[in-house]
Amino acid sequence: MIQATQRDAVADQGLAHQALVNQVRDYWNERIHDLEVTTSPVGSPQFFQELADYRFEKLHYLPRLVNFDGFPQKRLLEIGCGVGTDLVRFARGGAQVTGIDLSWRAIELAQQNFAQAGLPATLQVMDGERLQFEDNSFAVVYAHGVLQYTADAGQMIREIFRVLQPGGRAILMVYNRYSWLMFLSKVAGVRLEHDDAPVFRLFSRSQFRQLLAPFTGVEIIPERFPVRSRLQQGTTAAFFNHAFVPLFNVLPAALVRPTGWHLMAFASKV
């Protein structure tokens, strides 16, 4: 009787987890990240260029920390590839790229992006918590801004570790619980982007390091500091762009460095 009750409990947990995964899928099928900054028809070459321009303007640290040209002929997997903005850069650098996303709409757009760029890629709708790849399949796994939205971040980490080759590298990003953006959000009463998602987690550096326990040689770097916003309007935007950003940029680097909104992790598999 006890065993039957335990089995029922496990089954109920499985159903609840799958229901949450479905909610996450539905949420991202209805949204294209940063769509507000584009003026061109969805799926056009100009559309993808505008998204890429905005992304690397906002995240100007990415090409400095991530060598997109550094993996020629290496098998690289991106989990949560979206429309393929970062994955295209890896492909242009010579990586043999695979991109997966829970959202079928994202994969459709990523396929258009790669076709227009004339680059090869394997693109599939897939749950990053249940990767359909053999053990030790990839030299690199990249997941930028994905773990905080997934139903079970620990399970995704275990899958990333499993499909990485020995000596392989994981490049991951989560949101920092103790960041300048969290402080500003609370003070100004401005909601964080996508904080209405079915799953939205923030991590301290110690929590992120604990999540990455299967890996060795883990380095966590706080990044993404204030730059002028094109999304906000009105008084709040004026304060942010003309007061907060200039003031933040003259503060001592040692003081503000730990408060980056993005926690970038570089981790190895022995």
C-alpha cells in the first residue's frame, strides 16, 4: 500500500511537471524576444538584422567573453536558441551547430534565419530537460538566459553535463538575484522583462555555483551593466537614460562589478 501511494505521488509530480513545461512552451510560442525593437516584417532579413543589432548593442559584453569564432569544426549545441541570433554567429565561426528550443515558433524563425544566412544547422523542437542526444555528443553546450525559465533547472544541468564530451565546455547565463536591475526595479516600481513567465528564477552567485556542482573549473562572471534603453518611454526612461546610467558608470568598478544583471558561467567537464 505504501509503495502504491509513493508511485501515485511520483506520477502526480510527473504530471504537474509536464503541465508546467507545457505552460512554458505556450508562453514562448506567443512571444519573440525583443520583438518591440523591430520595425521590419517578421522573418525578413531586416527583421533578423535588427534583432541581432539590438542584442549585441545591449549585450556588448558577449563577443568579449564568448569567442564565437573559437570553435571551428566543433559540435556545438545551443539550448533555447530562439530565432538563432547567437547560433548564427557560432556557425559563421565554423562550428557545427545544433539548436533546440521548446518553442516551435522559435525554431521556424531560426530555420528562416539560417536559410537567409546561407549557413548549415540542425534545428529541432526539443525540451532541454530531456535532450534526445547520446552521451558525450558535443564539445560545447551554450544556454544563454534559459535556465531561469525552465521547469527544472537542475535537470537541465544534468542533461547538459551528460551530452558534453569529456573536456567539453558549458557556457551558461542566469539572472543575478543581487543586481543593479533588481534594485532599480524595486525602487522605480518597473517590472522586469518576462517576469510574468510561468517560471522566472533569480540566482545568487553561490546558488548558481551550487547548481553547477557536476562541473569542474567553474568561473562565474557578473556582466550586463546599464546601457541606455530603447524599450522604455516617458519619465522613467528619461531618468534611467539620462541620470541613472551616467551615474552608475562613474561609480568605482570594484563596488558595482558584483551587481551585473547577468551571471555568465564557464564550466568544464572532466
